[in-house]
Amino acid sequence: MELIENIDQIDAPFKNAVFTTGNFDGVHKGHQSLCQQVIDKARQINGTSVVMIFDPHPLETLGMPSPAPITKRDQKIELIEKCGVDILLCIKFDKVFASTAAINFIKEILVKKIGIKAIIIGADYSFGKNRTGNIELLKEQGKILGFETIISAWTTDTDSGNRRISSTRIRNIVSDGRVDQAMKYLGRHYQIRGKVIKGRERGGSKLGFPTANIKLHDELCPKIGVYAVLVETSLGNFKGVANIGFSPTFGDHMFTIEVHILNFNHDIYNTRIRVNMVKRLRDEKKFDSIEQLSEQIRQDIEIAKEILEENGSS
């Protein structure tokens, strides 16, 4: 996959470009389906599959509250690449771009720069300054400028009455701690990633369970509690238990994400890890003593091992 981060970097239109665009937050099954439709159409016309996403979120540029991202920029790019598209345009959404009139977006960017022969989008797609562009305008201009407008059906799930799979739904599910359900819509475990930082330094010395502590920035955080997790490190992949919250037994009111990696005794401070959230085990709880907390952690580990084995994790 070729990554392009500025429209001006496109030297010539792509061959028979088949195009889609959106925020693609989460790159969930709906997004994956859309990418596959673009790829399939491109193959039919011996063309190029092109996806456009934006960074930062358009709402940020417009000075409006934006939702906590399910996937940060680097993970989003990785996931779209896995879909198999030819070209990913990751475009900075600034005030200049936001002021582009809908008709100019079609003529100057879609046709002149990208060279689209087909655009595949959802029925609610709107674009251009003040979001004045819509499906009707695309169809009208497509007849004049020589491209096809294809409306993609929503991807739904049967276990909730064929409701649409959307980033908003997934965000609500993760915020509620139902990470095992989120996997059904993402097609993978919900993942948080970050650099291992110094924490309370109590896990190994006081509890007997050393932890890797990571810090989130503005990405979506699962509900406070204890989770069975799979941890990807530079030294390999491991099972683990993560605590998200304030560790009330210690009473210092410090929010942390602490990951105890099973059968692991290596220094990974300042390295980046990825934590795949498999299932929530319980609420966070204040214990009367450190000994009680240590015993609960032992129980959490055994339950997590069972869950991870059931999920086919070696």
C-alpha cells in the first residue's frame, strides 16, 4: 500500500481510480466491507483502489467536540493496509481543506487529482464546505465528468436485530466494558497501545505481581475494571491481566493502566506495547489489605488463563 499525506504529492491521476472516504474510526467490519467493495470494483475495471481518511478528525478543525478515537492514526493506517487497498490518502484536515466547495472537491480533487472512475460511499455521505455536497450532486456530476456513484449498503449484525455496525456503537460498547462484544464488530480485539512508563512501583515489591504501566492520550478507554488481555511486546506475545482505574486500595487517586504479563520477567520500560482487551473480569474494588488484593489478583489470573485458553490463545 502506498501512503500519501498531501494531495499535492499526487503527480498524476491514478489509473481507473475507485474511491471511498471517511473517518474510518475503528476500521470495523463495515469499513472493511467498504474497502473490499472498492478493491473488487477496481479489479473489475483494471484500476486502482483508493481510500481517503483525515487527520485530525474534521470536528477538531471545526472547533467542535470530537469523540475519543477507537483507533489512533498509526493503527488506523495499519488496519487499512491489511484490507489490501492500493493507495491510502491520509490528508490533514485543516481550515483550507474544510473551506473547499463541494463542486471543487469533485472537480479538482476527485476527478483532476485522483482520477476517479467510481466512488463507493454510504447513503448518508456529505462533503465540502458546510457539507453541502451529497449523493445527488455526485450522481449529477458523475454523468458529466465520467464517473459512477455507487451506494454501499450498511453492514449489520444479526444478534442485535440487524442494526448497523458503526463507530458510535462500538465506542459505546467499549466504554461499557463489553470488549468481548466489540470484537464481533471490529473483527479483532479492541486494542490500546502505548509506551511503558513508571507507575506506582508497587506491583512487584508489594503485591508480588510486577506490572507494565501505559498512558493513554485522547484515545478511547474501556470502562474501569479488570480485564483478561493479550499483550504484544518487542519480545513476543503473552497473556496478561490489566487493571484500568485508580487502584483504590492504595488511596492515591492516580488513574493508571497496569498490565501484569504472565510468565514474563523482562525490562520493557520505555518500549511500546499493545494490549488486546479480551474480556472484562470484574469491577475495580477497594480491599482492606494488600494481602487481600494480592489474593484477588491470583484469582483474576486463574480466571484470565481459562478465558484466554477458551479463546484459543496459546
